Amino acid sequence: MMRSCLPLALLVALSAAGCAAAQAADYDFFYLVLQWPGSYCDTKQSCCYPRSGKPAADFGIHGLWPNRDDGSYPQNCNPANAFDPSKVSDLLSSLRREWPTLACPTSDGLQFWAHEWEKHGTCAQNLFNEHGYFQTALHLRDQLRVLDALTSAGVSPDGGYYTLSAIKGAIQQGTGFEPFVECNRDESGNSQLYQLYFCVDANASGFVECPVQPGGRPCGNRVEFPTF
């Protein structure tokens, strides 16, 4: 009988990789969803800043969500693989900065990140582990520089109103991709810039044109960009 010359640890790693590759992906692409904190907070429900303090006035991550071309999506794919903060200990400062929680009551973000990993991330374990999921989302977000794209085109979070076409055009010009723009309502009922959905290929390696629009609330043509 022939014996392998490979170290046992490498054999185990290769075996695990083979098993992961054998698991067919139950999705076709990802939504990278970015959120404007000023619009999350400027509602009747309001918001609570995390224990680390008020987040920066920039678009933060809401999630990286596997989706199918027919508009459906998998969720909660591996309940046994619960979020473990120790696996992302080197990313915690970046998560606090770029993926902040604004939900009440005030928290440290761990519950928010656990929800995103357990509902969405576990459905892409053929592609990455917990650390890889969060690291990938952070990397993708950093590539876009959405706020720079908007402000360079004169669309600023100053509480003013802008046309939806101006918002989309500025982001298209600055990032190369036009997102789906979701709005919510402020305390007075005005439509305001809330979330941006960018589409990412099934390997989470780069941005693509969206094959299907998400189900978020669409905007009118007069959109408020609130301060934060």
C-alpha cells in the first residue's frame, strides 16, 4: 500500500477544502448592503450609538447577503456554526468602525455581527469561514468609497434634497457601478437616502451589474441626504 508523503495537517486541510468545494453553492451572487447612519437615526424609532461611541459619518456595512437570480435567498444554513467573536478578534476594530450597530439598546455590535453571520454568512461556507466572511465584506466596502463619489459630484450629507438620478449618477461615476437605492422616511415623512445595494459575483471577488433588484423600499425622485 502506498503511503502519502504529505504531512498529516496538510492532508486534513486538503480534505476539508475538498469537502467545502463539493458543497454546491445555493446562491448566484451577493448583495453588499451599505447604510447611511444619518437616515437610520432620523426616524421616529431613532437609534442608539454603540458602546464604542458615535460612528463616523460614512456609509457602514449592513451585510453581505447571498442571493439567487430569482430574487429568493438562503438563510440560517448552519445553526451549529454559531458566531464566535474570538475568530474575528483581529477585525473587531475595523468592524466597529465600518460595520457599526445603531440598534437600541446600546450594544457592542456582537449581536448584530452574530445575526449577519448566522443568517447570511453560513449560507456561503463553501466560499469562506467566519473570518473570511467579515474580512471579505470589509474589503469590498473599502473598494467603493461611496461617500467620496457622492461628495465629489456635489451630493453631500447636508440635509438637502437631491434627485435620485443625481445620486445614482454620482455613485456610478465614482465607483463604476449603479446601486439599487433604498429610502426610508424621516420623522416628518420625507424620503431619505438609507441603503445602497451593490451586487458581487458568486466568488465574492468583484462587483457586477445586479441580475435582480432587491425588495427594499424604492425612492421618489426627491431624496433627502440627512446629516449625521
